[in-house]
Amino acid sequence: MLDKTYRPAEVEARLYAQWLERGAFVASGNGRPWSLMMPPPNVTGSLHMGHALTFTVQDTLTRFQRKRGRRALWQPGMDHAGIATQMVVERKLAAEGKDRRAMGRDAFLEAVWAWKEESGGAIGRQLRRLGATPDWSRERFTMDAGLSAAVAKVFVELHRQGLIYKDKRLVNWDPKLQTAISDLEVVPTETDGSLWHFRYPIVERPGEFITVATTRPETMLGDSGVAVHPEDERYRHLHGLHAMLPLVGRQIPIVADEYSDPEKGTGAVKITPAHDFNDFEVGRRHGLAQISVLDREGRITGDEVPAELLGLDRFEARKRIVAAMEEAGLLDQVEKHRHAVPHGDRSGVPIEPFLTDQWYCDAATLAKKPIQAVETGKTVFVPKQYENTFFEWMRNIQPWCISRQLWWGHQIPAWYGPDGKVFVALDEQAAKADAAAHYGQAVELTRDPDVLDTWFSSALWPFSTLGWPEATPELEAFYPTDVLVTGFDIIFFWVARMMMMGHWFMDDVPFRTVYIHGLVRDEAGQKMSKTKGNVVDPLDLIDQYGADALRFGIMASLAQGRDIKFGESRVQSYRNFVTKLWNACRFAEMNGAVLDPAFQPGTARQELNRWILGALAGTAREVTEALEAYRFNDAAMGLYRFIWDTFCDWYLELAKPLFQGGDDANAAAETQRTMGYVLSTVLQLLNPLAPYVTEELHARLFGTPDGALIDQPWPDLPADAGDAAAAAEIDWLIRAISAIRAARADVNVPAGAILDLQVEQANATTRTRLERHLPALERLARVGNVALDAARPAGGVAQIVVDEAVFVLPLGDTIDLDAERQRLAKEIEKARKDAASAQGRLNNPGFLAKADPDVVAETRTRVVDLTERAGRLEKALAAL
């Protein structure tokens, strides 16, 4: 007998161990291959709600495909997370009194590997708590031997093809970590700052000045030009002249360039090509000098810089420069200015555009085939709207900076000869051979100290994890993969780069479908962050409510193209759903429900049973189609409605008389077999979304002769399950009971009161249905003394129309009619007032323009609901 209460903590670890022991996650069998690549989480990471979302989706899809007979591979792995891991280990060493630079590179890397083996990868263990079922036997790490060899081969081949090269360009530079970082690692942070207006003297026109504005005065030391718009009449006479750069004494040209906005600030812009991305492009167009005045630590440097500023931190130099300009009478004004300042997401310090030699990849060339693949439908984005995001970036793509000034990562396979000539090779031995051939003798080589951007190795993930460059059976079977599941925020940084590398090295798409999900936000729609204190820990939710409640809550919330509003209350709600299912199974068990292998749904004779079998078949079709189309909320809510409403609230209630004896023993036996069949089937349908409770219930109720539920095939219901006549009959009964219940609630009839029921204008079909289902109607709608076409009593009534018939409930002896009329009038007034207020917001163009789309949608729904409620109450009042 099932326990009264389901206790997830006692079930989940036991079942997961059983699945592992069975080898249930291994891609095996003779089915058609299906594959999905796990976006490799950082080795330093721990499970957060974003992970819980994406991995729940991936696990649901994988379980679904396994059940459909596919040889499904969910490929797991972990990313070495260059910056994050180096920071973690450096902090650990600092606590031990050790310094990375004092240790040296080799000793430091030994410490990182030791940390990785002992403490890294906690998120892998946490994924098991979520119920994730990748093929753990194939787990990869972006710096394991096989993947490292693949990275080296790709770098060498792209270099030989001229697609990887060194160049001096601006990068996002983190002065604290002293490395270039990607755009993804830059966080724009709203900051209260100032806009300083400086006057630069015109060399050729003594006594005349041109005023520029800047938020970073320290960069003026590197100015090599001033730009004005070609059509700005204020400055036409200055085209081709020069400004004198204060404090430095350098003459800089005044150039005409459309980058300058006449409507912004003074219309004149100082150009510092070595310290601003936009200025860099302006400088290239006009041949302006690239003058660096900040070093790797963000301190002032340079041959022309005033001596008193050399070595100062950038923010201290800012203060000194502003003071000096004011003393010289060249500070025109200072404005308060709130603006977005880019910060490093790891270090937390402001990022500097920094001119430095880095390795680059020709992304524009690599982007051509991926663009064509999406244009022709070889790779499809779901929802389709994200194709525009993909195209916008790929068609305007810039060279990809692939080098990082770190020690942890794939060290760039490049060695330098005595004269600085570079030799790119798979290993040092090959590089020395190339160098000896070049110089005519053996020479000492120095390896490039930089490592590759983490995204470079991740870009190879769909094929490197399958054994490339070897022609492995796994590569043959599972590439291209079927679907990629990820968030929209890394379309540029990972999705696009996997497509570039997949097309270039495999000559095919890396995945046929890219399913893009939104972000997980809090219940108010705000982005989760530690500073806001609104972060939800999925592990805490699992501890409190169980993994199934969390998983089902995520899937029920996951509408295509929209972010998810999520919080503890939602998980609590779906814990109640799990409890409802558990209790329904206890009821079934106590009433002798059995899983009869010989049961044929098409042989059911009881109307109620034919109805539930038809509803089950419809739900199975709905869920299957929704999962195939990545409409996960539709799949979840279809199951929710069937289990909670159709099965629990109606079928179980209507089936009770059949279990309570009577003359028809065959009806009871058929209902027991039907109930067992329906429960077994719905547990299988629900299994990919809520694997633990369904596995436990199926084993406890029915056993699973051929193994665990995880191994059972996806239900294939016969076409003859249910029939239209039974559906129409039971649907009428449900509508009648529901309408009477709603009418009772509208006028505050006490729950225990039994009301008389008079039925008017009923046709022959309704009369037959009333006679057949009278006991159920009396029991579930709490009515008695049912009469056809009787004279209406004096006094107030509640009136309901069901199809052609009018159901009349006399109320005079049950409620205080005057008090109820007053209450209804107040409720109507309130509903109308609230509806008008909500409609007023919708009529406001400002609200529609600024409000979150979810808020607008909720407001529209509120107007409809309030209007319907007011109309319903007005009918109730009129009847009284």
C-alpha cells in the first residue's frame, strides 16, 4: 500500500542510483541515432536557476526520445572556464600565503589540476540531484587530452589557411586580471559620473578654441585628433586645421567625420584611437596616430606624458588632469552624467579599451556557410525570431580575438625564433623542425605565453567530444546533432562559433535545430541578482519540494520566446500537483485498479470509461505534438489539466459508485482495469517531465516486468479508444455540475446546503441524460427534488442555461436575499470599476510603450476576467 505522503528525499537518490546501475543513460540499442550536446557548465560553477531551466529541457527531450526508440545520446562535459578557474585557485593560494607569479607557470598549473580533481565539477553532482540523465560514461572536459589535441589541430590548420593571424587592435582589457576578455564578460554598469568640457586652443587661429567633452579625462593624453561633422556649419572653417593638446603640447588635426554628432554635446569629439573602439575606427579612416597612455595595470605611461603623471593610477590621474585643466583656464564646464561604464564580470573593475598584439580569427570568412545554412533551413531556430538576432551579428561580424593573457587554458601552439618569427605547429618538436628548416640550424624557441579564449575550445564541442579528428563510430552516428538547447544570450558567443567550426571542419551543420529559451526572472519579472537579493537556489527548492515539482514548474512556465517569471510559490504549487497525483494513485490502489496486459481500450462498455479513454488518447496526442514542437508549457499543462481536472476531479468522483458495489460486477472490474490502464499510461506520458514520482508510483502500483519506467516505450494509444457519444454525454454532465456549482458560489449558498432543482425547456436528450446521471448530479452538485417543468417558486432563484435547458435553483429558504442583493451590487460595482481602471491603463499610449509585455498581457487578461465576472454577477442579481 502506498504511504499517505510522498517523500521525495527518500526516493530520488535511490532511483537515480538504480538508473545508473541499469545503464539507462547510455546511448545504446539499434534505434535511429538522436543526439544533444550539453552546454558544458564551468568547472567552477554551481547549479543556478538558469542551469535548472536548460538542463531540465535537455533531460526531458532526451528521456522523450529514448522512449520513442531512438538511440539517444546526451553528451555531457565540463568547461575549464579560464578566467573563473584561475581566479578561484589564485584566491585559494593567496589564503595559503602563495603567489602565482612566484610559483611559476608549471607549479601553478599543477595546483589548478589538483583543485579540479578535488573540488571542481560540483555542478555535475548537482545535476544528478535535478534528475539529469546524460551519458556520464562519455563525460568530457575541454582540456582533456583528446579535446586539447583537437584544439591544437584546428588552430594550426586555420593558421595555415590564413584564417588565424596576429594583429594590433583594441580589446576589452581587464586591468585587474591583466588579460583581454570577451564582450560576454563585459557588464555595462550604470554609474554616476561627470562629463568634463575641455577647451583646446586652435594652433592656426590664436585666441580661438574648440571645446570637446569627455567622461574619461585621463585618455586625453593619447588624443591624436578632433572630429567634427562635415556638415556642421560651426566648424567648417576649422577643417584641416590643428588643435593644441593641453598638458602634452602636441598638435592634433581637426578632421571631418560623420561619427561626430552635431546634436550631442558640443558637436566636437576628441579622438583617442588607442583607448576607444569608435575612435580606433575614426583614426584608421584618417590615419591618426595610435598613442597608448595606459599600461596593463591601468597606470599612466608614455613618452610625451607629463612626468608628474607617470605611474599614476588612471582614476588618480583623472583628478590631477581635471585640476590642471581648471588651473590653466581650459575647463569650460562640468556636467553630472549617468552612463553605462563597462566592468569586468569577474574582477568587478572598469574595463579599458587597450591597444595590444593579440591572436585573431577571421570570423567573417567562417561565418559565410552558417549564414547560408540558416537562410536555407538546414539549421532552424525555435522560436524563429532568433534568426534575426543571428543574422544581425553574423552579417556584421568582426575579427574574433582568441588570445587571453592567462596561464590556465589551452596554451597557444606558437613558438618564436630569435628574430621574432613565429612557428605554429601541433607541438614543440614540430615547431623546432620548422625553425631548423627556416634558419638552416637548430635554434632556441620561446612559446607564446598566452592561452586561447575558452569559447575557442567550446566551439569544437559538437564534434571534438565525439572523437574528432579520428573517424569514430560516434562521430559517424551522432554528428550532426539533432538539437541544441541554450539561452539567447550566447547565440553570438557559442552557437554561432560552433556553427563556424562545424561547417569548416565537418562540412555540415553542427545541429539541425537551435531551441532558444528565455531568462529565468523572479516573480515580479526582475532579473535575478545577488545584489537585489532575489536569487532562487534550485537546490534549496529540491530539498524542500522535490526535483519533480521544480522540473514541472519550469516546464509549465516555459512559453516560447518569453522569459520565465519564477519563484518558490510556483514550485510549491506544483508540489501540490505531485501530491494530487500521489493521492489519486492511492485511491486507485485502494479500489483495486490493476494493469491488465490483456486489456483492450476499445472493448470498454461503460460510458464513463470510454470517455476517460478518449480523453487520455487526446492528451497523449497533445503532449506528443507539443514535445515534438518544443512547446514545453503546452505539454506540461496538457498533462496538468488531464491529471488534476479530468482524472482526479471528475473521473475518480464519477467512478466511485462503480466501486461501491451494485448489481453490475462487470462494470466494477472494467473500471478497475480502465483506471489501471489510464494511470499507467499517464505516468509514462509524465515521466520525462517528472521522472522520480512517476517511476516510484508505477513500480509500487503495477511493477514494471521489463525493467524501470525509464526504459518503457512512449505510449501508442489505439485509434478506437473512446467515442464521440460518450464524450458528449460526460461533457454535458460536467458542464451541468460545474454551472450549478458556479451559480451557488456566486450567491454564497452554504457548501453543505442541498438545493431543489427545477429543469425547464429540456429536450428528449437532456431528459434522458438527467435520468441516467441523476445520482451523480445530486451528489456532486448538491441538489435534490429534481423536477421537470414545474412552476417557478416565488422569491429569488439562481438560473443557469445548459445547452437548451434552463436549470432553476430556488434560493429563498437558503440565503438572505436582501443581503445577497446588496453584496452582489457591491461586487458588480467593484468589478466594473477595476475593469475600467485596467482599461484606462491600456488606453494610455505611454503605458503600452514602456510597460513590460507580460504586464500589458496580464492587464488585458484582467479586463476580460473582470468584465466577465461583472456580467455573471449581474445575471445572478437579476435572477434574485
